[in-house]
Amino acid sequence: FTYRLENEKEKSTLTPEKCIQYQFKIGADIIYCLDYCTHPSAPDEVQEESVDLTVKWAKRCKKEYENQLKIRKIKDEDRPLIFGVVQGGNSKELRKKCAEGLLEIGFDGYGFGGWPIDDEGKLLDMVGYVAELIGPGYPKHALGIGKPENLVRAYLAGYEIFDCVIPTRDARHKRLYTFRDYEGIITKDDLSGDLYKYIYMQDEVHIKDFGPIEQSCDCHTCRNHSRSYLHHLFRINDTLANRLATIHNLRFYTRLIDKIREIDEQG
């Protein structure tokens, strides 16, 4: 895989071996195999190449992973986990081929690779299909899935690990999340509906609002600062505004996951 970093003239080559070595060097708790990510609209031949290379690279990644464990003399109980990533675009056949190839190699967990959202911002059915292919015995990572409603759907489909820039990016753009019920109460019926809403901190209505962003939130921002103060920080371009808004949005997400787990356990 050849790439060029921003502001660099020369290209660099990332091999499966280098990919694993770099992740060990930074002390990653979960190490990911190098994969070939595609857009769903990519031609069939590109999707097929993606799957073939992803499985081929995964074999080399697993070999280098085991080699690094020996070189670094890492005990089994202290080793980082290694995940494979399932590619295949919108083709069930290719997704199955990729999943089966990765399962045969054997990894601690698996991620959904590729574009998980349709043009309307909704979760693709393929996300659930990949979870079914992997089965219940492994942790699954919903790579790039970040909107609260899509996170809920992915969790209910079997995914437990998430990552996305949305909560931090929205925080920097003055868009904060609150549960639609300010008491933070969520029922099973809410999971399929509109369970949250946005608070736009640039709105003038917050100038004299001395309450927290959300009454039921226990984050540092809500316990110590008002909407009025946050509005002021954004207005004068104080970087503390980004930090406080980010703290709140990230806490919203952890609270959301806690509530989903609680409802799921209750059946």
C-alpha cells in the first residue's frame, strides 16, 4: 500500500508487516490488520480485489503479530488483541468470502470494513449481515459508525466497539447532544425512535441560560458550567469551549451505551 503524507514529497509504502510493527510500537491495546477499504459504488472487480488483498494481507499480519509477540517476549495474558476487518462492499457473496477467510486465519475480534451508511445517513443492512457471518463468539467493531441512532442499531445487531469523529467534531461546531427526555430516561421503545436532540450553543437563547447543557448529565461540563458560560466561550473563540463541549458529547455517548446495555440485559 503506497501513500503520501500531507506536506511530504516522497511516497511511503505500508506493508502488512510494517502495519503491525507500528501498532506494537505505539502500544495499541487492539491491533488491526491492514485492509483495502472500498466504497459500495466501486466496480465489482475492485470489490473482489479488495477482499482478496484483505485476506492475503491478514495472513501476513497474523504471522508478523505472532513474530512480534516472540521478539518482545509478551506473555499471552499481556498481549494486545488482533482484529481482522471484513470487506466486500454491498456484495453478500464477497462479504461471506472475506469473513470466512478471516475466520479461518483466526483473530480475537472482527471489524465491519467499508462504507456503513447509505446516502440518507441510515445504517446499511450489510452491517447486520456481517455480524451474523462472524457469529456471537467474537467482539465486533463497527468502524466509522457514529450517529447515536446508527450506533444503537449497530449495537442491537451485535457490535460492541465503536469509533467515529462525529461527537468531537460536532462539539467543535457548537452542536451538543441531549436526550430528548431531560431526565435521561430511555425505554426499549425509544431505541427505535428519536431519542435525542441537538443543542446549538451559538443560539442567542443561551446567553442568559444559567442551567447545565442537560440536567441529568453527570459530566464535568454539566456539573460545573452553564450554557451561558459555554456560549460565551464559543463567542470569544476560547479553546476551552471545544474541550468542555467535547467532554459533554463523549459522556453522552458513554451514557447512551450504558442505557442500551441495561435495556438489552432486561430483554
